[in-house]
Amino acid sequence: MGRDSEIARLEDVVRALTAGRGTVVEIAGDPGIGKTSLLGVLEALAGRAGIRVLRAHAVRGARVHRQAPGRRVPYQVFRDAWGDRPSMEAVVEDRASGAAGAPMHPRFRVGRAVRTLLADWAADHGGVLILDDLQWCDEDSADLAAQLVRTPVPGPLVLAVAHRPRQTRPLLLEALDHGAQTRTVVRLEPGPLVPDAVASVLERLHKAGDAPAAPTSDQGSVGVRSYQHLEARRYAEHLHEACGGNPRNLRILAAAGWHPDSWPDRAGADRDALLRESATLIAELDELTPDASMTLGAAAVLGDPFRPEDAAAVSGLGLDRTLDVLAELTRGDLVRPLASGGRFAFRHGVLGHVVRQRAVPSFLLPAHRRALGLLSARGASAAARARHAEHLTGTDGVPALQVLAEGAAEVVGETPATAARWLRLVLDSSPRGDRLTPHRATLMLSCCQALTAAGRLEEARALAHEVLRDQSHLPADVRRSAHAACSDAERLLGRYEEAEAMAHAALEGLSRPLPDPLPAGIAELTFKYGLVHLLRNTYRQARSLVREVAGAAAESGDLTQLGVRVLAAFGDTYLAEMDTAIPEVAACARLVDGLPDAAAMRIPEVLAMVGCAEMYLQRFGDAYRHLRRGLRVTSGGAQRHIATHHLLGLAVLDQWTGRLDRAVEWALEAERVARAIGADDAAGFAMTTRATSLMWARSRRDTAEIVALAEEGYRTTSPGQGWWGGAAAGQLAQIRLMSGDARGCVRILLDEGGGAGLPLAQPQSRAELLALLSTAALRCGDRDTADRSADDAETAAAQLGLSVQRASAWLARAVLHQTDGEHDAAVRLFEDAADGFRQAGMPVRHAWTLVSGAPSAAVAMGQEVALSWLNSAVSGSRSCGAVRVREEALRVRGEMAAAVPGPGVVVARSRLLGLLTEREREIAELAAEGKRSREIADQLYLSTRTVEAHLARIYRKLEVSSRAALGAVLLRMSDVTDR
């Protein structure tokens, strides 16, 4: 997998060999990179060509000589390759004898004899001599191989050698380097696999479903992978980073059940499978001296990178012996010195995990205890110490548990899965009495928060319920925290009624006005309570309490109370309370901008809320900045539930601002993350958001598939039960209208919006939805609903005072005038609406409005003006990738030309065809007749490539995508002219 270029070069070598030309092939690279596999490819290629092959591996600690027990058998790898044939044995054993003449060194006599032997063997049908792992061969074999490289065997023989350059003898390295420079050696240096190759290997390794299969092709005609394929691709990318693209490391990690959340602390959960897949590595480790084994074990306990003095202390060997051993390990390329700091690291982290997993407990436990002591004396962080303490919980008791709890608090923001593991260890190793103590309850809630941040919501919910089951004797602040944690988990799982009830139960007895200062836990509870009501579309019920707590937060530096203030600002934006929303969102943005990332990571919701509020207020630049920052601080395995909100905000923002392809990718990633944590509502909204972007970005021929995607997404959001369903309904309504299903658009808007006037619609979107309802009702022939909805849209837009909502209302009114034939009034409103969308920075909506208004412009202002509108729309849509706008512009242009006879049509036709050069018109007419490019080229004495280039420009100018469409346009223009 992933070695196409190397295999192509080996195929060239074999083709040359069949023609009688031999060469030397060198395959060099790190351990596990795939050298042996490439030699296997060469062997198979030669076999298929009918060429004989000899193959041998040099081995560590080769056999000793029978007559000299202290010496290795000379030329062992060549003996092994030649097998039972007596001639090689005679040559290498009788190296002291030689032909008469000038004296010659025995090694040169052997070299000359072996060259002759190999030339005779390969003379008839060609031959390939494969020598693998030459870094381990004896000195005589290395010398002989160097001679054969410097003076290749004449005739049809390929000498193929594989080796690790860091361990290969200098004499052989020098010969190979000289051959590569003089081009007598074909050098292959396979590098790390790319992520796509890793995905392909995973797909082959895990056909049975042991790990996600990598994506192999785009799914569906819309050309976008499904979220399952994206999940597999992301897993492959993470695994590629972990294994360094090394095939052997990849197989080891895949066998161990590698997971990104536990890397680099753990290679995987299946120790036995890891060791089985590491057999080659373990054989290499078995050759080490006892001192080297102990030093490697100490290094594995310490983790990369490690200091020699620390390894000496952990192993107990002392510094001098350790330094000697490190020199040995460096020569064997098991460890490598770092560029600075006097530290060392394993050649790859996977090797360190293999070393650690094969170590015996009698070594590991004392080693971890000594390492913990070293770090404690050095004043290391609790997180660094906890990585050793987790191995000592059964032996060192309370001190180890305390270190784990402190370490979890340090890492929960960045690696919550690790924090949850450590806190679980503390809870499992601590005695539990008859009643839940406040200390244990606090630990359980900390673990619950870590599980939530890691996206393990069901586990977090279960743990929070366990605390609540035994809460009666707990302090009030602990009970409030338990209710908040449980409400959070229920909300994220889409169980809004349960989440609201949990938060309300803890707030029910709260006195009003609120005491000063606020009791511990009230701000956190209020925050969760307000979030639940936002998602239930019932935020007005919580607004009073949220604003009161937010007022107390104005003078507080507490992060949770800051979160409540941001929630209040976002809530007012949601309710379209613009008098308070606009200044408060600006104030909150300044406060959030002043937070360092470490603090923002503790309340990541605020960045999502500030960004989305700014998006609704049409401050797109600020919104993008806050959403991107929020995504950065929730990267990795932390706060996946919040990362979903950032991703969805970016998807909607890019859709509005005309970055359609990127919007699709954000939405797809949001769906992947949401499904991974069980957040179905968010996943469904991600699907409808993706479908909306695709509706603009793809051709009409993809409409059915896009509508199906949107329908599935809407059903996934639990329709009629909250914010997600309402937001998804608005997107699905727009998609239905664009697909020609006006009745379906009306039906879903009325169902989700609570009937005429859409009283249940989200306030900040109500004007746009009413405008959409007006246009859809008009297409259904329901003029009363269309007029009433347009009136309501204008009223709602005036209350908001935002250009996008006003433009949407004007667009709906313009369509009504257009339908009534009042084109002068329609044109003015189309112009105002288009200008509103342009000023807001929404190029797709701007272009669509121009296309919609072009027929009225043709009547009221003339064909030239209408065509200029269409040209502007096409130009703007092209930069956005809005294929649907360009298709609609072409349709409208054709209808305008077909519908209006007389001189105006001639102008329109000449305008269209005037876009083409004389040569392009000539080619266009021939192509429309059905002639192929080759036939056109022959008729016009052009090259086929020139004809294809002209056709590409013709398609682009006339906004068509095929010869059939080109023929239809030309035919329509011709018919109109004839009339």
C-alpha cells in the first residue's frame, strides 16, 4: 500500500533484466518502513517473468565457525542465498588459493570468483540475488557485497540489497552511496506512508470491523463523503500521526486497539495483540545485554524524552554504565540522541510501548516508584507525577491517589479522557462507606465533568445520577453541582425536559431577589438552566433569572458568572431584544477577548455563544474570529460537545458568506463529532446545514439526493421539540421551495412555526421564515397567506432593524409585485433587497435576488439591464461555487429570450452569441449538430486539443455544461429569431 512509485521503478528493473541488462537495487530505510515487502514485490515480479531468484536474510548473531568457535561464519548471507549448491562453499572456503600470477588479497579472489559464479548462473535466463537486512551481516559478507556494488556482475543479474543506513557497515554504505551518485545503483528510500495509504491499510486489516474502515471513494452524486467515511478518515489521520507513517508501527497499533484519546500514554487496550504483532521487534530486543534491557525498560517507564541520569536512577545501574549502554543502544538504533539538552528518545514511541508491555511487574513497580520520587523531588507537575502514580495505586495507597486527583485537575481541559481515567482509578481504589461523603461526591462530579468533556455523555449521566441518589446529607453547594452536572449531560443527550427539571429542582427554593453574594453553585446552575430553555425554544421563561444572575456577574471576575452574562446577551439576541442585545454582545466580546486560552477552555460555551450572537447581528468578521478561536481551544479530545457548536456556527457562517465548499466540510465534521458523542439533534441540524449548502453548490440533477439528506436530518432532530428542530425545519423549507415543492415548504413552516404568523418561530429568524412562507404560498396559489406573511415579515424585520431581515421581506414583497405584473414596483424592491444582501456580505443571496428580479427588470428597464443583472449574478455566484444560481440564470435568460419576440429578442440573442468569437461560434454550431471533437478538428483543420479548449470557453461563456445543453440554447435562440 502506498508504494506505487517504488513498485514502478522495480517493474522498470525487471523489464530491463528481461532485455539482458542487470543492475544493483538498494532499498534503504528505517526499521518497519517496508523494505522486506518491496523485496517481496521484486521477487514476485521476477518470478512472473520467469527469472530465477535467490534470497537470504542476514541475521543477528550469525552462526559461528566450526573450526573457530570464537568467529562468525564468513560470507554467511551469501552461503544462505546459494543454498546447497557446492560451488559457493568451495569458493569462500578456499579463499587462500588462487590462480598463478600476481599475488591478490584473498577477499578480492573471493569477490572475483563469486562474480564469475553469479554471472554464469544468470547467463541463460537472468537472475535476481536478494540480500535482506544487510546491516546485520558479517564483515566478510559486507565486504563482498561492497565489491559487487562497486563492480556489478556483468550480464542479466540484479543484486538487490535492503538495509538500515544507521546500522550498516561504513564500507558498504560508501559503496552504495558511490553507486547512487554514478547511477549504477537504483536507490529506493521508501518514506512514511501518507494518510490515504494508512486508511487503505486499515481497511485491509479491519475487514471484520475491529476498527473503522478507511474511506475509499466519494459517496453519492453530490460528491461528499458520508459522516461514517469522514470518521474513518479522521481516525486514519490520527493513527498516521501516531505511527509516523511506518507500516510496522501501524500494524502494531491497529492490533492493540489504538485510540486517539489515550495516545501517547497508551498504545491500546489489547496487550496480548500488541506483543503478538511486535514479534520482530521483540526478537531484536531479546538480543540485548541485561544492562541494555534494564536501561530500555527504565526509559520506557520515564517516557520520551528521557535524561541519562534519570534512566540511571530508575534502572539502578549508575550513570557510567548507563552512558555506555546508551552508546550501545544508539548504535543499534533503538534510541536516538536529541539535538539539544543531552536527552534521548526511542526511535519511535511505539517501540517504547512494546518495551514497557513486555517488562515484568517486579521491574515495573519499583521503576515507577523511583520515577515518581525523582519527579517529586524535582517539583514536577502533578500531571507528570500522575503518569507514574496510576501504576502504584495498589501499592502506595493514599499518596498515589492524591497525586492522581491533582493530575486530573491539571489535564482535564486538554485531555479529559486521561483525567476521567485517573479519577476512576481514585474512585475505584478508595474505600466507600455506608454514606456518600462530600469528598467522594466532589471526586465523582469532577469525573463526571471530565467524561462530559471527553464526549462520554452516558457515562457522565450515570455518574451524576449516582451522586443524586445519595445526596440528602450533602452540602448545598455539592448538591447544586450534582444537579448542574446531571442537567448538562441530559441536555447534551437531547433530553431537554429531564435537563430542565434537574436544574429547576435545585433552583426552586432560591429566594428572590438573589442574595449578595450569590451562593456557591447558583451561577453554574443558572447557566445550565438557561441553556436548556434556549434549546427548548422556551428561553423567555428563564430570561428574568438569567439576567438577574448576569447582573451580579457584571462586577465579578468569576468565569462561570461571566458565562451567565454571555448567555444573557445571547438570549436577548435569540429573542430579538435588540436594545439590550447589541450593546451586551459587544461588551461580552471585549471580555471574552481578554481571556487567555486556558481560561476560555474552562467555559468554551461562551466563545460559541458570542460568535453565534455576532453572526445573527451580522457582524460576520467578529463571529468568524470567535468561532475559530473556540474551535482551537476545544481541539483534540476536549469539549467535543462544544466543538460541535463551533463547527455548526462556522458551517452556517460560511454558507451565508458564500464559502459553500468549506461550509459543507464544517457541517460534515460537525455531524461526525455529534454522532460520536450521541448528540442526535446536533447531528441532524448538521445534515440539514450541509444539504442547504449543497443545494446552492450543486447542479439540479442532484436535487433528489440533497432533499433526501435534508429530510433525514430534520427527522433526526426530533421535530417540534426545540431549537434544533426549528432551525432544521427552516433549512428544509428553503430546500423544498428550491426543489419545486412549494406545498411541502408551506407545510413544514406552518407545522414548526405554530400556524399563521409563525408565532413559535425563533424570533431572530422569524422575518426570513415569514418571507419564505409568503413566496411558497404564492406559488401554491394561496394569495391571502402570501400577502399576510409578507406584511408580517416586514413588521418583524422592522423590529429587528437588521439588513438581512429587511432584504428578505423586500424580496417577498417584490415577488408579489412581479406576480401582479407591477414590474416597476418590483424592480425597486428587488434592487433594494439585492443591495441589502450585498452590504451584509451574503453574495449567494445577492446573486439569487438579481436572478429572481431579472424578468421584471427586462420589462421595466429593458433587456440590456436584465442581462446585466444576470451577468452580475453569474459573476458573483462563480466565486462562491453556487452552481444552482448559474443554472437558474441560464434558465431565466432563455425564458426572457423566448418570451419576448421582436427586436428585443435579437438584442438578447446577439448579446448571448456576442460573447463568442467567430471561431467559437463556428465550433459551437458544429458541436450542436452532434459532431465529435475529432470531426470538428478535421473539418476546421485544427487539433483536437484546440477544439476542446474552445468548447471549454464556450461552455463557460454560455453557462452550459454539455453539448446537449449547448444545442438547446442555440436552437432556442434560432427559433426565437425566426419568429
